[in-house]
Amino acid sequence: MSQATVAKSQSRKVQSPELQSPKSVLPARVATPHSPLPTSYSLRPDLAVIAELIPAGAKVLDLGCGDGELIHYLVNTKQVKGRGIELSEQGVLACVRRGLSVRQGNLNEGLADYPEHSFDYVVLSQTLPFLSDAKKILLEMLRVGQRAVVSFPNWGYWRCRLELLMSGRVPQAPGLPQPWYEAPRWQAFTITDFAHFCQQINVSICQEVYLAHGRRIQVRKIKNLLATTAVFALEKTA
Amino acid sequence: MTITQTQSSVNDSVGIVQPDYFTFAEDEPFCLESGATLGPVTIAYETYGRLNAEHSNAILICHALSGSAHAAGYHGTDDRKAGWWDECLGPGKAFDTDRFFVICSNVIGGCYGSTGPASINPATGVAYGLSFPVVTIGDMVRAQRKLIDHLGIDQLLCVAGGSMGGMQVLEWAAHHADRVKAVMPLATTAHHSPMLIAFSEVGRQAIYADPNWNNGDYYSKGKRPDAGLAVARMVGHITYLSDASMHQKFGRRLQQLERYGYEFNTEFEIESYLKYNSNNFTRRFDANSYLYITKAMDYFDLAQPTGALAASFAAAEAVKFLVVSFTSDWLYPSYHSKELVTALMVAGADVTYLDIQSTWGHDAFLLEVETMTRLLGSFLDRLVREEGVARPEKEIRRQGDRETRRQGDKENGSIDPALLERLRSAAEVMA
């Protein structure tokens, strides 16, 4: 688990795994100490979608919240009651600098602290591929929150498929520079894989948004081919 | 309470400070948790900075086992040693005395001006010794509360402290939640563990074993149980360091020796260091106070009376917590703080928690100045924003004084003390 959360904080620092898109280099998430707080925002594309899915005034827990970019945005624009869990010391310090309440720890210990349904939404952005026990974390998210919101990179994207076919090598996201044999390890999966998985564990997808290179795309059938990133709101199937 | 800036105060110090004394329970005795009573009770305290018009900028600092009310500044122009938390307390520092009114008081049972076993019992005209009633962390905090009442402060903006100071901080949050807006328990625990009780007992046994201790009746005898107290301090001191910090600081180096002497003189640097510090300690601390204060820590268990820690913080839902532990602190290991955080989450409190990477062991809360300044400073900035805390009115001669001080800084060149000196002075005030 700790390995996975290390990967998480790194992934945020480097970039969202926008597959095959060297242009989409995101700004570093960790703010310079003592830098003035930003007054205008340009959220990472998947975080902007997540922010849209969360209603004003909700209670939100962000897992692996980095420097608190998302919660800070939600607190200031949607008056949510926001909390975060973050593994890195620098991340926690940056969150406190933004005036946020954040608990340092890995996802397992952090989530276990919270009583059932203590949040409306529990957010996990761009972290799923790094989890060693995604099923457990997802079910914990839906124990602690009424809803879970996840964003993850889609290895089913056509260029990934083409790369495997043409080069015979497992495709790698530009945001995930580590080769397969080096920690932190990632698990490649696709939108279709994830949808099947949700069905298996009795979780229903209540909202879905697809992005390609940071832009929203309107697709129904071939999303697994065209989307680089998916954002899902999830609920336990009644 | 008089604070003046002098040229001798460098590094944005609060300058020369003097302790004040507040006495209560002169008519009605102060009732202790044990059922015993004490009176009159005097509390020695120092204050830094100025109270604002709304009385909303007050911060209480709680000291550790061997600390005193002297948290910052100097007691005189020839005083070489600043208060125990001077690095975090002063103009522009984490506890910014330009913005906050900071109070630090000596605990009851202590030996730095507050009523303790070395004080004269007015009923008998001689020092209390072991007839002094056993006090608890809860008693110490209720005494502090009397002081806060006396200073006209309805609600403290924050209560902060490490180690035993952190226990007092948690006591404030659990049992006086209506009097605090935020708390910072640092490198501490909500209940003293068996290992901690064990170390306390070793220290106490060392004191009991000193023939000069004489069942606590030594004040008029001319001989103090220094040998016992020194051993107690050495044991304590070891627990404030870490394996890594001892390797780093002392290694196996010999003190002014080329090779082993094959004899029982002080040979290793670490031996010499412990001896030097514990001897210093006996000159400034009272053995009976050591017994009373360690006993107070041993009794500390916030999970009581229900056994559930979360239940004890039920009233603290509106209190903001900044909980800090240190990775190499084996005396109050991080799991103590994590348990506390879990209980606070269940209680629905607003909690920020950080386990700071450090090799300094328990001492880290005084030594990791840079991280602590960032963390505490940011947390206090947030409190100021959220609670709308106004700055105190400016002192008229402030500006000139600051300039004098800055000039002093320049003339003195680098004012950061060497790490050994920091370690040493931290050790002096630790537990």
C-alpha cells in the first residue's frame, strides 16, 4: 500500500498519465513554500471534471490530495467541507499553507479512521493503477463516503493498442516514466476492464465523463478506444 | 510582563523578559483530582507580545517535564541562554509576538516559581517535601485556567506544547474545549504507555536510592540528592535521543583520548555528554519535583473514564487540531499520535496530522525548527484568517527597537547556534 501511495504523490507531481501526449505537461502540484495563494485557478483537466461532479456544500475527502489543489478549489468555489489524506510531508505542508485540514498517512490507515458515511464524496484521482488492492480501497471509499469519484488513465486508448501491436512493447504513459521493472509499479487496465470490475463488486457507475488529452469528448460506444482518461462517480448498487 | 528590546537580544528575540506571579486559592483551597487540597497556589508565568483589544490573540504554551515558564528571550543582559522555545517564539517567528500574546506558565508541582514540593508550606513554615499532594496533568491545566481567567482571556486562540506540554494541550482540548479555538499537541500521547511509566520509575528509583534524598526531606539538610537526580536525568536524556542521532553526534568517539584506558573513567563522548548535562540539570532542578511531575505523567490517561479515547473528545468537535509526531521518536512513537488522530476523527474534530521525518528522536520537536516554523506558522495564519484575529496595537517604540536589533544581527554575523549547542540547550529543557 505504501508503495502505491508513494506512486500516487509522484504521479501528481509529474503529470496525469495522459497517454501518448507529450504536450500535456502539467504544472507541478507542490506549491513553493510561502508563495502567495493563487487567486485564479486552472485545475488539471480531470480535477476540473471531478470538481464539476461534486455539488456545492458537500462533505468531501480527497485521497492522496497532493498540495490540496482540488480541495482548496472546492472549499473556495463550492463551499464544500473538505478534508484530505496525503502521504508526502511536502504535500501536507503545502495543504496546511493553503489552510486545509489534512491527515498524513497512506490510504489504508487514513480511510480506516473514518466512520461509515462520514463524507458525501470520496475522491481518488489518477491513483487506481498504483494500488496494490484496488478492490479494498474502492469498497472502503464507498463505506466512508456515499459516493466515490475516481479518475484514471485508459490503457485501451487506440495509440496504446497500436504501440503494443507495432512495437511489441507494453505502452507507457509519458506521465509515468518508470519502466515496468522499477517501483512504483503500475497496473495497466482499460475503461472496459474497470466497468466489468465495478459490476463484479456491485458498484454502479452513476456519472461518467471521458477526456482525450485534457479535452472532454462526447462518445458512447468507442470511448475505450478514444479516451485517454475516464472520470466516474460510483455508488454501491442497492 | 515588562518586555523591552535591547541590543543584546539578537535574532528577533523578544528581548529581556521577567517572570510574573499569580497567586490564588488563598481563602478557598484548590481541590486536586486526588481529593487532596492545596492552597495558596502560586503560578510563575511569562508573557510575550501584546493582547489585542478583543483579547482574541492569546496563545498558551505548555512546557515539558523539566521546562519552565521561560519560553523565550533573556532574563538579563548578561544572560547567555535564551528561553527553551526561543527559536519558535518571537517577532516574525512561528509564534509571532508581533501578532500574538503568548503566555507560558510553570506547572504546579514544578520548581521554577510555581508552587511545588520545594515551596514553603504556610501551615508549617517549612518546605512541603513529600507532604506536597500528588498533582495530575488535569490539576496543572485547571491551575493554568485560573491564570487565563486572571489575565482576562475568555478563549485562547491556541494551546501548544510538546511531550508533557502536549499532554496539557490535550487536557485543554478534552476538558476545557469551550476555552480554546485550536490546539497543537506535539510529540505526545493521550495516555502514558507502560514503557513510559517504566522509564519514569527507573528515574524515581534512582532518586529514592540516593541517601541524601531522605524521604524527600532534604531542603534544610545542606545536601541534595544530586547523584540520584543525575542518574534519573541520564536515563531520561537517552530516551530523548535516537540511535541515529547518537551515531551522528557522538559515534564511538573518545573524549580527549587516543586509545582506551582500560579503566572506569569517562572515556566515550556520549558518556561525557550525559554526565555534563545531568550535572547541569541537578543545579537547576529539584529532585522532588522530578518525582511529582513524572508521577503526573504516569497517571495521564485521557481514555478514562470510559476507556474510549474518542468519547473524551466528544466536546472538542469545534476545536481545530494540529497533531505532530516525529519518525524517530521512540519515546512517544508516531502510533500514539495516530491513535489520537483516529479518536479525533471518530469524535468529528477538525484534524491536521503530520509525522515529520527526522532523525533527532523525541528532541526533534525542538530541533526541527524549519519544518516546525512552516507548519505552525501556516496553521496559525489559517486561525488568524478564519477567526478574524486582529493585530494588537503597536508599541510606540517598537520600530526603533527592531532596527537596533537588526543592526545587532548584522554585527554578529551568523546568529544560528551550532547544532551541538542547539542539541545541548534542547536537552537542557527536554522531556
